[in-house]
Amino acid sequence: MTFSIIAKPREAKQNLNKIRAELSVPAVFYGPEVEATSVIVDRNEFEKVYREAGSNLINLEVEGGNTYSVLIQDVQVNPRTRGISHIDFRQIPMGIEITTEISLDFVGESQAVKMGGTLNKGFESLSVTCLPQDLVGELEVDISKIDNFDKVIRVSDLQLPNGIRVSDDPEAVVASVTAPLSEEQLQAKDEAETATNLEDIKVDGEKKEESEESTEEKKDESSK
């Protein structure tokens, strides 16, 4: 599947807040074969591609110019409005291997989870090396293979598309399922938490008494 975004050239004097108010986003693209260039992209169009493309290459079509193969390098978000405020696109030479992150998509149903266990995700993404044209949007992790609490899925267990090599430790655990606590374990946990809370109350009380005693001593000294 091919993903494309149309970009308009942006002049340095253009007001960034006005651009954002017009439902567009200021952006820049750069890379080994192109100088840093300021552009504007439609916000809705970008958000759609951002959701669907993942780690895939994107064709950045600059109006009145060329089309570049890029990756989304960075997305800045306004902490107050939660809207996208700026985007960095990185131009990618097609004949040279790159190292990047690919998100993991956990699919299937685990029998161990159905038995009350808790799914643990060791990674949300993996570092991979490949040619740009071999990139995929995400890597699937089939958790249906975890049918008991002793089984785990490691990096080496993943089915990788042709041309992709994972840089992470092959023995690293990608997914596992923790067994639910027994009634005895739950009771012991509750008792431990209660004891901790009581100890905290005791310590706070002792600190308060020490503070009050110190205050009284200072009052006595000042009255002499």
C-alpha cells in the first residue's frame, strides 16, 4: 500500500499560528539528498496517514516540485490543545539500509489470559534494519501461542517479513502472561499493604509529636 501527502512550500515570513488556525501544520523535510525545506501539510490528511502508515515510507509530494520518499521523523504536540504543532519528515535514499523502530501489534487470544492471567508486553516497538522498500507498518505478535503461564514469546519467535532484521536481543521477552494470584496470595498482599499503611501512620504520628515537642521547647526558651 502506498501512502502520500501533498505539501505546499512555506515561506519563512508566514505566521505559524495562522497556518495552524487554517487547519494546516507547519513541517520540514530534510535528508542526505535534499536540503532542509519548510512546507505546509493539511492537518486532517496528515493525521489519517499518520494513523495508517505507521513505519511505512510516505511519498511527500511537494507542489511545484518533486516527490520524496520520507519517514515521519518527529511529531510535536501542543501540550495545552493536544493538537499537532509541527512535523519533521526525513528523506530516505532507497538503496541504503536504514535502522528504525517498527510498532508491534498484539493479535489473537491467549488461553492463559482467558484463565485470568495478565498479559505483559515487553516491547511496544522493535528496532529493525532493512532497505526502505522492505519497511512495514507494524509487526504482528500472535499471543494465541501463549496457552499457559510458562510460555513466552521472544524476539526470535517473531515471523519477520523478508529483508527485515531485528536489532534487539533475540532472547528478549516480547510477551508473557502472569498467572492470577491465589486467595492466599491476595490475603497476604492485603495484610502486607495494611501493615505498611499502619507503619506509615505510626511514623507520621511520631514525626508530628517530635515537631510539637520542638515547638514547645522553642517557646520555653524564648520565654526565659
